Amino acid sequence: PRVRVSSLEAGAVTPELLRVFADHPNMMPHLHIPLQSGSARVLAQIRRPVPPAAVLRAAEAWYAAQARGTITTDVIVGLPGETAEDVDATVHALERMQAAKTHVFVFSERPGTFAANLRAATVSAIELQRRKRLMLAEAERIAARCRARFLGTRAAALIEHARGGA
């Protein structure tokens, strides 16, 4: 059978992990590595431990070891203090990651988190939705380019559940 690894932080993409994938052909060539934001400033401000540069290094190492590998990721728009330049940095990071799928979330305060206590400028509801639409469109454009790498090829698949009762 096939084995798929779930979400990993960038630091877990080590030579040892890459060797496991190389040595075990039943491993699905896919990783989910959360980006959250392409802005190191925003991530530092909300005390997220993994900067975008680390995520991009992990992605580069993954693709160097897995020519047919894919990556999925998560991004959050509207983080406290996020500017238009930070949104651009996130799009640029997604471009470099070549994510096959990006889950786009809108920031919402979670009680007890550091980000909920920040007094940084917040983004209006209208701007949040604009940024979400922009990020979804960019993510789909990048994903389409990722999928195009596989046109005309064959690959093993892992079906986790069927739709429609099939």
C-alpha cells in the first residue's frame, strides 16, 4: 500500500526524511508544509517560529530529491499588521514553492494566542475579502502550472475515500 505524510514544519524536511522517501517507493511523493505568510516581518510579529526562508529551503530540498514530488501549503491573509507588500511577499513565496494546492484562510482572532493580543493595524472586512480572492486566484494559477508538469505522465494514486457512494 501507499503511505502519505501529513503536515510537517519546514525543519522536518531533513536529509534523513528525504532518504526515507528515496528508499521506500510506497511513500507518496507529497508533503504539506505550512507557509502561513511570505512576510518574515509579519510572522515574527505574531511569533510564528518558522520564517518563510526556511519553508522555501525545505521546498527546494524536496524538489531536488523528488522530481515528481508535490507540496501543498496553507496561507493566512489579514494577519495583524499585514500590508499590501506582505501580501505580495506571500504570492512570491507561493511562486517559489510551486504549491499543488494552497489552503487560503482569513485571519480570525483566537483567544489565548499571541496574535489576538496584538494591537497592530487590522484589515477591513472588504479588504480581507479582496485579499482572499487575490490569493485564491494566484494559488490556482500556481497550482495549474504545477499540474501541467504531470500532463502525459502516469502516477500511482492514494484514494483516501470515495465520493458519491462509489
